[in-house]
Amino acid sequence: MKVAYLVIGAGFTGAVLAERIARELDKRVLVVDRRRHIGGNAYDYYDEHGVLVHKYGPHIFHTNSKKVWEYLSLFTEWRPYYHRVHAVIEGKEVPVPFNLDSVRLLFPPRLAERLQEKLIQAFGYGARVPVLRLREVEDPDLRFLADYVYKYVFEGYTQKQWGFRPEELDPSVTARVPVVVGRDDRYFQDTYQAMPKHGYTKLFEKMLSHPNIKLLLGTDWKEVEDVVKCDRLIFTGPIDEFFDYMYGRLPYRSLHFRFLHYTVRQYQSVGQINYPNEHPFTRITEFKHLTGQVHLGTTVVVEYPADYAPDQNDPYYPVPRRENQERYVLYAREAAKLRTVIFAGRLADYRYYNMDQAVARALKLFAEVIARDA
Ligand code: FAD
Ligand code: UDP
């Protein structure tokens, strides 16, 4: 069998590229995914109770890119949604990102006021300060606060999530959730924040519905490698796997998801509650907050971080550490030698992309490489 374009992976990266090639170049594309569904990690479905859930953990869409927003809007309507997260700290539920209200809720009034004033003085109202930066302050009160936030918000959570302490990871990891010198309690600050009105899977169905696109699900790349010939291969799976681990395995972090259904309308006060300090899990997310679904019951997902064990669980997170990046570069060099193969996506680029970054990467790749070469 021969196709013009073979895309491995039906997540955001693969789906965007397939859609662009099919529509803009009017070329035929075969999309192969080893899972039995489209959507990659963003896949959602109605569980046995009729609640819309995300199979691979909660996915909240947010972007500053007008281009990405307008592109995805071709395939879905949106439900405006601002994600709000609380963390349980010393028995209290406080906003995360840690902000001036978190300070007020956790400390006695006079101390809280002093800390709030000093934060504003040091960084300016509205500033967003990564915890590792906050720990560099010299003022004893702010130093106390920095150590407190480090210990109660980041240390335990990060150790559970990654198996490393915050300073052992690239600083960009904990900088995703900075301390906010203000009262904005939204988890994200992006211009566009919304959920696909009818879910992610519906968005993917529309994206992949072009007659030039054929889907082959439940099939691994290895099974088609020798059978399907193509002019161009686009690979969105793990890059180390593609090269048979010739430079050793790239580490990934995995998760075990536990879904629980309750016959109450609402289980928790906000979409997500983090448990940095106790329990083996990191967070509990209640889908109805995200989706706005009206239902007599509710389903939550509890996330238990785990080491990635090939063939036993999935590689969800590349682990942003210098030594891993160095190993990735060895694979990237091999990739650059292959003229007809393109690597892209969270697993193939070994980058901690959010959904919008995966879409932006795919759109750029299409415009700057694939369309030009066609
Ligand atoms: P994927 O979605 O991983 O798709 C890759 C696909 O390739 C998979 O379907 C896989 O089965 C297939 N594949 C791999 N290898 C092979 C092979 N050998 N043969 C055949 N098929 C193969 N982003 C946000 O913006 N907001 C969020 O709230 C958010 N929450 C997240 C929560 C969790 C728990 C996780 C893990 C990720 C989250 N993300 C979030 C990130 C988001 O999932 C990714 O940005 C996005 O899925 C990347 O798309 P992708 O196509 O690159 O990769
Ligand atoms: N983090 C933390 N405590 C929290 C929230 C986040 O320590 O309450 C750290 C942790 O290291 C986490 C990282 O910040 O992995 C990024 O958090 P984010 O919510 O962006 O993670 P994701 O949704 O990608 O799993």
C-alpha cells in the first residue's frame, strides 16, 4: 500500500497536520494510532453514568494565540471557562496559584497584612513570581513566606508528580504556577480560555472528517512500517521508541487515573483541588465544573503519579531535566538525517507542550516545511 502522507498519532499534532494536508494540499493522508480512538491525550467520552470525562486526565484549553484560537474554532464552538484551583494546606482550602487571598486565609491578620504589603512593595501589584525566584529574597518576612509556599505548595506535590524536588527540574516547570501578587484566582492568564462546547472528541471528529483522511486505529506504527509506503512520514510518538532506544530511554512520567462517580450534583467547590502534602495522589478534578454539564450525579478523577513502565502504562510527561534534554538532542540529530520523516508533538519533540503549543507547532510546521515542500 502507498500513501502520500502517513501520520502516526491522532492527537492534536497529528490531527492538525492531517487536516491541513488534506484540506490545503488536497493530498491523501493515512492517520494511524495505536489507541482505539482519536484525540490523543485530549480524548473525552461519556462514562457509564452519562458524565463527559477526559480519559487521560483533565484538559483545559487556554491560549494567547489568536491564530490557534481561530484555527480550532473552525471545528468547535466554545464554552467560556476559567479554571480555578484550590490546594489543601494545613487543613484549609486556599487559591492556587498562591495569591494575596491565600496569604490572608493561612496567616493571622497582622502577619498576613505585613506579608501582603511586602510582596506588593517588592514585586508590584499584579506581578507573577516563580517560587524559585521568591526564595531568593532577603527580607526575613518574605523569606519566611517563600519557604512556606515552597514547603506547602510545591515540595510535596513536585516530589509526587515527578519524583524530583523543584530545583532538580527545569525552573520552567514550577514557573507554570507562579505566586501571584494580586487577587486574580484564575489558574491561567491567557486571552482565550474555554472548553470545546461538545467536547474534544467531537472537535477531533470534525477535524478528521475530510474525505482525504483515512484512519487506522488500534494499530501500532511497527505494524504498518513495512506494509505502508509513503512519500512523507510524520511521527508524533516517542522519538526514542522510533529509533529503538539507540541512545537509551528518554524518561517519561506516567499517571494512574482513578475515576469515581457520586450521586450528588457537586463534589467539590472548584474544578480542581490539589493535595500537595498528604495522600499519594496530587489532585482531584470534577469534570462538570469544566464542561458545564447538567447531571444529577458527578464524576471526578484522582491522579496518582507513577514511573513510566513501557507496555504497562503511558508516557504522559517528558521530564524536563538537563541530562534528558541532552539525550533528546542525540535523537534529534538522528531525526535530522532522515529527509522524509518529520517528528513533532509532545512525545516526538520531548517537550512539555500544552495543547495550544502542540497546535501552534503543527500549524507552523505545515506552513514552513510541509506546504513549501509539497
Ligand atoms: P498526544 O496527545 O500524546 O498524541 C500522540 C498520539 O500518538 C497518541 O494518541 C498515541 O497513542 C499515538 N502514538 C504514539 N506512539 C505510537 C506508535 N508507535 N504507533 C501508533 N500510535 C502511536 N494541555 C493543555 O493545554 N491543558 C491541559 O489542561 C492539559 N492537561 C493535561 C493533563 C494530563 C494528565 C496530560 C498528560 C497532558 C495534559 N495536557 C494539557 C497536554 C496535552 O495532553 C498535550 O499538549 C497534547 O495532547 C499533545 O498532543 P500530541 O498530539 O503532541 O500528543
Ligand atoms: N505544582 C506544585 N503544586 C501545585 C501545582 C503545581 O508543586 O499545587 C508544580 C508541580 O511541579 C507541577 C508543576 O507545578 O508539576 C506544573 O503544574 P501544572 O498544574 O501546570 O501541571 P500539569 O497540569 O501540566 O500536570
